[in-house]
Amino acid sequence: MYLDYYGLKEFPFNITPDPRYLFLSRHHREAFDHLLYGISSRKGFIELTGEVGSGKTTLCRAVLSHLGDSVRTALILNPFLTETQLLRAILQDFGLTPAGRDKLAYTNQLNTFLLEQNRAGINVALIIDEAQNLSVELLEQIRLLSNLETDQHKLLQIVLAGQPELRELLKQPQLRQLRQRILVRFHLPPLDEDDTARYITHRLMTAGAEDRVQFEPDAVHLLFQHSGGVPRLINALSDHALLAGYVLRCTRIDTRCVTMSIKQMEGQ
């Protein structure tokens, strides 16, 4: 509705995990580097946690797009699976046609694939998003996958990305073997107010805004207070604020626009 008014090529505050819109705050850059290091150095298990909407999925997709052809990757977005379904989903995301119908057949097929990739000099990484929803049994199955290795390094690098509940889940006594194998960890905090301002500007510029639309400092402050620096909430509030600015026929988004946005979000 407001694209032409602001001179935008696309909606800047969509909540889909588009790596083009990834804003690398200091903490997001550290998380990005941790993931790259863990995968490239073949550390086996990597843990990434953060609050709902903190940008974990976008970050993971950005890492996948950055890895290049030297790493084969798979991304599991739905962890509500049985052990057999998980193995089947992993094979399919690696581009394989699952052979057989049981865990043993799938595990053997995965092991063969990993050995072939290793001989070709290709690293293999698996990212499991929303990992806080994994059952203890599934986490144990995932731990067993890390046993696929050569004398020199792990054949499969596994990233467990999830909400803070994942850390609590991994503290359970029956998962101590898995917990001990996680060599790279990072917790992604919310943005601070300065980064919130830079985040908004970054997304506007990525969408082609140039200088036609700006958020005033007081508006950013109010938006930060109500979003807590969580990127997904910043996106939702900013999108409604742009709509309010369109209705009010202004290109400098002020506290009026953000207040209207907050009321809209709260159903008022």
C-alpha cells in the first residue's frame, strides 16, 4: 500500500528470514562468526540460542548462503518428528532419496553419503532450527549421528538453534553426553537502542528507501521501548508505523506514527 509513497522497491519490514536483510549488530556478527568457525573447523556440535524473534533463523540462512560449494548443507525447520522421520528429512534435505524404511537403513545411507563427501573434500553441515522442541529421544538420536567420523574430524557438523529453553533442556542428566560434545556456544541477545536505529535504517536502505523516509530519534526510542530490541517486534511495529505515516501523509516517522502502530499491535 505504501511502497510508491515512500519510493520503496519492496516491504522493508517483512518478518520472513531473508538473509539480504540481515543486520550484523556486534552480537549478530559474533554469532555469525561462531557458526562459521564451528562448521568450518568441524567442531561437531554448535549451539545457538536467543529469544523468540531475535533473528536466529535469518542468521542461520545467511551462514548457509555464505558457506559456498565446499560445504553441503541441510536445514530442518520442523523438529516435531519421530526419529525415523528426522533421518528421512535429513536425507531429503541433502538431496538424497531415502532408501529403506527404518533408522538403520537411513543411518547407513547417511554414513555412506558423508564418507563420499569427505573423500571429495567437502564438509557437511546440518542446522536444526527450533531445537528447543526436540524430544530427549530425538536429541539422543542426533548425538549418535555425531559418531559418524574419521580419525581426524567429524563428518557431520550439527547446529542446534533454539530459544533459551534449549539450554535448560540440554542440562538434563540423560543428555550429559550430548552437552559435553557441544564445543561452540553463543547466546544472541536483543538489540540495544543504537542498534535498533541502525537496524531500521539498514532495512529501509535495503528496500530502496534512500532518503525519502526516516524514523525520528524520539520515534526510534519509543519503538525500542515497546519492542525490547527484538528484531521481529521491531519489524512489526515499524511496518505499522510506515502505514500510519502513509495515512498521515508524512515521510518522517514520528512518535504519532509509532503510537498508532503500538495501538494497532495491541488491538486498540
